[in-house]
Amino acid sequence: MNASATRPAPRTLLLVPTGTGVGLTSACLGLIRALDTLGLKAGFLRPFRQDEFNGPGPDRSTALARTTLGLTPPEPLSQAHLERLLRDARIADLMEEAVARHTQAADSENDDHPDLIVVEGLVASPRSSYAGQLNAELARALDARVILVADGDLENPRQLAEQLDLHAQPFDGVRSARTLGCILMRVRPLPAAASSPSLAAPELAANCNGELADTLREYLPALDGQQFRLIGAVPWHDALSAPRVLDVARALDARFLHEGDAATRRVMGTSLCARSASRALHAFKPGRLVVSPGDRDDILLAAALSTMNGTPLAGILLTHGDRPSESMVDICRPALRTGLPVLSVDSDSFDTAKRLDRMANDIPIDDAERAEQVTRFVSSHLDLHWLKETLSRGYPRRLSPAAFRHQLVLLAQQADRRIVLPEGSEPRTVEAAVICQQRGIARCVLLGRREEIEDVARQRGITLPETLEIIDPDSIRAHYVAPMVERRAGKVNALTAEAQLQDNVVLGTMMLSEDEVDGLVSGAVHTTANTVRPAFQLIKTAPDYRQVSSIFFMLLPEQVVVYGDCAVNPDPDAAALAEIAIQSARSAAAFGIEPRVAMISYSTGASGSGADVEKVRQATHLARERSPELCIDGPLQYDAAAIESVGRQKAPDSPVAGRATVFVFPDLNTGNTTYKAVQRSAHVVSVGPMLQGLNKPVNDLSRGALVDDIVYTIALTAIQAAQAG
């Protein structure tokens, strides 16, 4: 297992836009710079590319994070790939890929492990109508806290407040723990200091606009700074939105008649000159791009004269495809030598002006100066004190289903273990073995006749990898008779051992007991008893435990939690229940779930009495004595353990109530009923049961298991083997 699997995962901030053109990338860059000033190292991730905003070429946001902040974020998934997975209803796979990118972002800074990852969300558009849904899925998959980014148009503060409220709804609303607050970009009216066109020092007052917060709070009472905060109010600044002449040329596909300083001169505004020069003198101001028909020699001469008189025009844009004569160029040459850019387009002046007005305001990848200034400017208008105070308080970590699945595959690949599958010719098992072999999840061993397995593969359209190991059980059974007799001395003889070994589950378990494989997975067509009984007889319990129990990983929409014991022990006593709690907590921690153990009962705290409640109370006490470091509480009712508001009401002093990640049920009846009710009624994926307490990993499958269920159970088994060994 590598170092990245053992260190704590960085926290995540997801910036979600409330519309197009709100300055989302600028907000991300500014936030990362602000976090840096607080001493917090932040990484960056844009999980999904959006071609309609980015255009061809490298992803703009990712490139700017590299050049401006010196980060090394991974490239986003292509929009075509994203939309293909959505069409195929494979949103879970899409979120796994987003989690994989997130892991790359966390590991990309090598030893300088980031404290946080700032994630740029999707922008809604006619093509990307799925943006809202995917942003909500991203927040869950990455366990991210959400910051809304909106255009600070104050003409209608009620509408702005309602917009913020609406966009917070997919994240449980503005009063949820997930939504941190909002950043308003390009806020008008401008403070006096922002009217300066200079880029040299664009900082304004660094404090958030209190009057603005008060105005918005009138329509959005939740904007009280306790849960939902106005994190920043970034004023409009002309100079920070000014494109270079070079950017104008690219946007209009213009030709340079004289390039001059096109790469450095910025367009602070445009002036359409269709009248005589004497009536267009107002247009010749610093930073203006003069737009004129190419045959208007008087405008060209006036612009040249203005330049020679020291007015730094941005440039001249000639329309209609007309070019000035050579003699006119010669007359204007002294002005050209000052670096004055001259461009030409074929469109008429009116259409050209419209195209200029529609130019995107995004920062080009190669405009390092503007990117740096915008980043610094946004950073200076964020509430750093509040950010530091809020982020230092932390946020209960949740392992999302997508992160759990990604982590399972990653850890299993690192484990590289050999797993035996006794149901070798069962179709779902064959397909799962092929997937595991191809993805490097495990080296699978199928027990079965090769011709039968090959026939199953043909029927399912599967190609068996050459490296996939297939063993005919008849060819090896005899090798395990003597070892089995030795292991079960006094209980079986050669004849009974030979008879029991006709069962492939028993045969696979003997292979495991002899260290020829690292783990076993069965149950697609066998009962739990068929899978577990040979393990009890041949593998035995681990030295620290006196019993075997089981857990299910329940992939709830918001997070993965652990249920135990739902498959093995019918009615454990207090000591056994305490051991189940300890086993379950350790298993949860091993798979990246921060264990907060709730001992479930029909009563919370001291409110109830009776033998069943007393058993849970005693088990909680025993577990604390045996593992004092364990975060555990009980008895707790399920709702008090799982729901924050109920937990605060019923057990306000509990470290677990409302935040539980491990649910330990008092008996098999309660546990199995609850797991199936949640699984079926809430359409929750469950992975398991995973057996715990054995010397070596053996895991059972539900007979209704899907191929993916088998794949993830094989991964679980490989990881257990690596952790045990």
C-alpha cells in the first residue's frame, strides 16, 4: 500500500456557478491564492471539460492553474466521454473517474501534499443541461463543501438572493452544513478606486462589502454568516477584463496589417468611427480600439496623428476588407513604429462591432499578466479571517460511494493478490473474473472444467484473458485429502475428507488454508452457510478474536456506512457484541471510513430499560474498555445515530449521534432486516457480506449479486489479504 493510501485525504471545496460568464475560473484561482496566504496548500481540479466554453486546444482552467499558481492538476475528462457515459446511464462510473482525477490532484504535488482541493464545477448551457445534476453528484462523490459563484449584479438584489437560494437546493439548501456560502464576482457599482484603467495595482479594499451583505440578507435571511456566508464581493474592474489586441484578432479571425504591440496593448473599450475624423475626435483616447471602414483615410490619419501626439491607442481595426494604400502606410509609418497595431477584417463595421460586443471575457491561456492580476485581485476581496476560522473547524468526513469504489480498485491493484473462485463456471463469476484480471484487481483462479468455462464465455461474448487461471477441480482434489485430515484430526478421515472435497467451496478453502491462494469468494449460487462453514472449520479465527462476524458496506447516496453483524451471529451476548463493534470499526478504518460506532437499540441513552437494551449498554461499556481509542456510543436508536437533527435532540452530548458511520445491530434479526429494508426500499447498493475475524479472508456473495458486486467483493478480499499479510 503506498503512502497516499495512508495519509488523510485533503478536504474539498467545490465552486458552483449560478450562470454563464460569472468568472468561475477567476474565483477558483483567487480562492487558491487566498488559501495560500492562510498557510493552506491547495490543489486544483476541473473534472470535466466543456468545449462550448473552452473552444479547441488545451483546457483553459487547468492551463491557468499551472502557469499562474504553479500547480500540476490532471487533465479533465473530455466532454464526449462524459456525455457517452451519461447516455449509457453510467453516472456511477463517471463519478468514479472524477474521484480518480481528484486522487491525482491530491498526489500531483508529490511530497507537498495539499490540505484542500479546489474543484471547478460545471456551467449550465443548452448543451450542458446536465450541469446541475452533475455538480450535485460531484459534491457527494468528492465529499465537497460548496461555494456558489454568482455575478454580482445588484440592480435586483431580490433576484440575486433568490438565485443563490435556488442553486443551493441541490446541496440541501443554504442552511445545510455542505453549503459554505457565496462569492459575488464583478460587483457594481464600482468603488472610486476601481475606475482606474491601470493594471499595475488593482487592489481595492480587502474587506467584504457589509452594506451588500445587509441588502442581500433582507431577501436571504440565511446569509447570516453562521452557515451561509458572503465569502467575497469582488468589484468590477475595467483593466482586469481588458483583452489584448492579440485576443481581439483571434476572436475575429483578423489579419494583422501591422502587429506592433498587439501582444501587450489592452483594449479598454471600442469606438466605431463611421463619420468624418473631425466628428470622431472623442474616439481617440488611451486604450481605445478604433473601428473604421478600411477606406476611411481620414480616420487612419487622425489615429496616426493622435498616436504621434502621445495618446496610447489600443489599435486600429479596419473593416470591409479594404486595405490602405502604400502611400498612406508610408505617411502613418512613424505612428506604426510606436507599436500601434493595425488589423483588418472582411465584415462590415456594424457586424464587427456586434462580434466585439459578444467576445468572451475569459482569460486566455497565454495572458499570464492578466491571470496573475485577476488572481491577486480576487484573493484580496475574500474574507480570509472567516475562511481560516471556518476551515480550521473541520467538517465530518464522509466516504462517498464513488470514492469507496475507486479506493477499492486502487488498493486491490496495489495488493496484487491471488483469489480463488470456487463457482468457476457460474456466468456472473466468469465475467467478474475477466474484469478483475483485465483491470489488475486480482489474480483470479476459477475452479471448473475449462470447456464449461469457455462455453460460458462464448455465450456472454467474453474473451478469456490468457493469464486467467483455470483449474479443473478433479485434477487437484486428491492433493488436499491428507492436509484436510491433518487439519481436522479426529473429526474426519480420508474417506470423509475426499467426500467433502467434492464441494468446490471446501476445495477452495483448503487451497486457502495451505497458502496457495490469498482469499476466497463464493456465494453466487451457494448459501452463506455453504461458504462460511468450511472457513470456520479449516481457517479458524484470528488470534485477537474469538468469533467471526460480518459487515455490509452500504453505499448510501451521501456516504458509505458499515452495518454489522447482518449475516452470521443470530443472538450475540454483550461480550460478542462488543467484539463485533471493534471488528467492524477496524474494518471501516481499513477501507477509509472514519469509524464512529453506534450501538443500535430501540432506546437511546438511559431512556429505556430491559434485557435487550441492557445488553447493548453493557456491550458499549466492554468495547470502550477493550478499545479506549474507539469513538463509540450506545444504546442509540437508528434515527438518533444517523440523522444530525435527531441526534442533537435525543443525545446532545454524544460524539456519535447524528454522525455514525458504523451501525452495530443487537442481533441478526434486526441487522438482516434493516440491511435488506434499506437496500431494497432506498435502492442502495450493498457490498458484502465481508467476513471479519478469520485468519484469512473468505467472503460471501448474495445469490442475487450483480457482476459489479462480485468484482468489488473480490477487491475487498484482495485488500483484506494484503492487510493481514
